[in-house]
Amino acid sequence: MNVKKFWIPVVFIILAIFPPFFLSQYWLHVMIISLFYVMMASSWNLIAGFTGQVSFAHAAFSGIGAYVSGMLAVYLGLSPWLGILVGMGVAALLGLGLGYLCIRMGGIYLSLTTLGFSEILRIIITNEDRWTRGTMGLQVPGFFTEYSKASYYYLFLIIAILLLIVIYWIIHSEMGLTFRAVLNDELAASSSGINTIQVRILAFTISSAMAGLAGGLYGHYLMLITPDIPSLGQMFLVLAMAVIGGMGSFVGPILGSFLLEILSEYIRIYGEYHVLIFGLVALSVARFAPEGVIGILGKKWESVWAR
Amino acid sequence: MGTIVEGKGLSKSFGGLTAVKKIDFYLEEGEIVGLIGPNGAGKTTLFNLVSGIFHPDEGKLFLNGRDITELRPFEICRLGIGRTFQIVRPFLKMSCLENVMVGIIGRNDRNRGRAEIGREAEDLLKFVGLDGFEGTIAGNLTLIQKKRLEMARALATEPRAILLDEVLAGLNPSEILQALALIETIRSKLKMTIFWIEHVMGAIMKASDRIIVLDQGEKIKEGKPEEIVSDPRVIGAYLGETDA
């Protein structure tokens, strides 16, 4: 790793320490939500951008993380710190199961099956209101006894950074090479000794686990878990962030998350239409600039450290 | 020398079309065997059966006496059969070095670091004459370079037998000579068995120890190159006079 490659993230991390000192509570909240989306979009990018499997169950897995951790805290009094890990484990297991079931289908069938899974989960959560409190929302405890946005900001920051380090490590490891080989040409990868089905299930499981962790964090931050977390609206927002930021690059989804979350604060007054707008923008980006904002910002910059 | 790959009574149909009909073949260790036949004769289908992309409807495949009929492509690759494709399929959006590294990872022999894999991939690129292209994205290569890269990736899996599907197609005469030199080096230096499909007759006749001729899914002739060129059935198959 060259010096420049090493210092750019370090500078960003140091800069990220300061926002709580000067941002208002409101903008700090926006930053925390952005960090949640960074985790979501980056982990979704791991399957969609690096192995080419467009899953629509990513928000569903974050919902699983949130509800598992939340319900454990409410009904069993489990600490959220442990709860999010259990939630992550359950998301990983369900990811493995769903992956095993539908990954052999591949392509559009995988997308449709995950879409179905996502809707089924949302309907179950909405209707099983005895346990989940349905659309009323489940009130869950937070991580800290004394509520402060700054503590949550640092918690989200640290976990997002750890998650990004893991993702960076994966895409630059041998595993990442096999991911990209599967994305480029599955038949050729298989004929080169790569167990493509195992690779795809592995990517799906890792990515689901990450979504579960992000969802658990999110739930205990909001302290109110609703079926909005595993909703398709949320899913398309994550998708738009990754696509607009730049799928298949490391930095793209991070950039896209901040960009769209901050932007959506300004256009919130128009109601839920912002998801529609982002969807349309994401479609145009996918069609005309498949490498996203990162691609537009220039290959030169990308070659320095985005990959 | 013993038989390394053997197929017994292989058949494969797609819908009503029988692409390969009851074919028996074998490859001896260290042999170069050519597979020829007119378009649609079933050559690539036979390759796809041997490399596990399709499974035969009937018949059995053996590698060193082990039944590999139902194995998946990556398992067959790991057991020692590598291949290239008629229409080249390098990983277009990856660098040449990464392409070859995938083949090394595909061997699935653990305990080697990324640096070591990288060094080995560099050596293989040098072996096929692509030194200096390590960082080049495969999609930007010329056709012959892509073919060389595909060969390097196949070699990276350390096959005992390698299937080459029309490596000479689309190359100019001087490139053909380079490719032939490379194939000869693969045999003499790496002691691999080579099974290849080729339409460039002069080249395959000169370089092969033995030739198998397919026509309409059936094996119509097998023998030394000089026996093949004078066989009336082979000439008939190519000129379309089988019914005469």
C-alpha cells in the first residue's frame, strides 16, 4: 500500500472526529443516519457490485437485525450490545439459508426471490403485532444510559469504520478476487477451479450479516423499530445510494450515502417522493454512467485509492 | 505413459438435436491430440462434457481411472483438466495479473500468501509472453493477447491435461506460429497432455500425435495425421459428400 493510499483514509477519519463539536443536534442526527446508510450501501455493494447479485433483501436483513436485537432486549432484557451481535448472527443464518435456496437460480430470479422474501418479512412483522407491535413500532432501549447524539455518532463512526475495513480487506483479498471473477464471467471462473456457488453464497451471507449489524445499531439508536426498516422503500434508497455513488468501487457507496441522505433532508418537504426521484436518478446513472459519481469524478482519482 | 482422460460412450442431446453420439476417446499422458470436424460436429460439446459444463446423457468420463462424469467444472478443474474457450472468456474487467491469480486460487491449495500468488502469476504471464501487461485490464488486450492470457489462466490451475478450443482462430500467420511455439513449449516443458480443437488444418496436422475426427456428433475416424488426410470419409465429411 503506498503512502497516499494510507493517508487519505486517515485524514478522513481524523476529520470525522470533529463534527459533534460544531454540528447542531439535527445535523448530527443526519450524520448518524448517513453512517447507517454507509454500512448498508457498502455491504450491499459487496454482493451487488462485486459478485453481480442484485439482492432486494438487504433492508429485510437489516430489519431482522433490528427486530431480533430489539425483541431480545424488550422481552428477555438482553443488553443491546449483545443483542446486535445475536441479530447479526440471525441475519447471517437467514442469509445463508436464503442464499442456499435461491442463488443457484441467479440473475433476475435471485432478485425476484429476495424481493418476495423482503415483502413476506415485512408483512409478518406488520401482522404479528403481539410480538412486534406492528406498525405502532416496538420501543426498545438504547445503548447508553445517558442519551447523547455525540456518543451515538462515535459508536456509528467506529462500527462503520470497522465494517469498511473488513469490506476493504475482503475486496483486496483472494476472496475478493474470486468475487470479481464470478461477476466478470461465471462460467470461466468455474472452469478455472472457482466454486462459484460457494463464492456467491459466501458473499450473500457476509453481506446479510453486515446488514443485520447495521439494522441492530439503527434500531437501538432510533429506540423505535417499525416495519419501515425492512421496507422496500428503504431498500431502494440503499440501492440508489450504491448505484449513484458508484457500484463496484469501495468509495462509491460511502459517497452516495452521504450525498443522498443529506440531499433527502432538503427535499423531505415533498414527502416520500424523494425515493421516487432517487430511483429515477439511479436508473439514469445505471444507464449513462454505470460507474456512478465516483466514475464521473475521474479515473485518475479512482486509480489512486478507490479500488 | 498411461491413459489420463477417458470417455466411454458419451452422448449429449439438446432437445431433439443429438450433439454428441456415443463417443469413445482417450488421451495418453503427454500426448497432443487434435479434434477436428466440420462446424456443428460436436467438438465444443465434447469439450464441455469433459470440462463438466454439461453432463452427458449417457456414458462415463474418467480422469486417471476416477469417475468424473457428474462432477462440476471447478471440481474437474481442480482434479487436473484445464481449458480455454472458443470465444475467449478472460475476466474482462480485471487486470491480467488478477486473471491469472484467479486460476492459482482455483487450485485450492492453501498456505500461500497473496504476494507469492502474485509472483507466480507474473511468471506465468512471462511464460505466455505477456510480461509487462500485469496491470493492463484484460478487456483492453488484442485477441491474441486475450488468448495468451486465457492460456496462462488455464495453466495457473496446474492441469495435467489442457483443452484448447480453437486457440489459432482469428490469428494471422505469424501469430499462429507464436501460438504453436507456445503449445509445443507447454508440452515439452510442462509435460502436459493437450487436447485441442482446430480449424487451421496445416497446424493441427503438423503438431498433433493423433487426430480424432467428428462429424454430426459421431467419431468417424481416429488415427495419425497422415492417415487422416487421406481418409475418404474425412474428406467426404469436409466436402459434404458423405452420401455419395
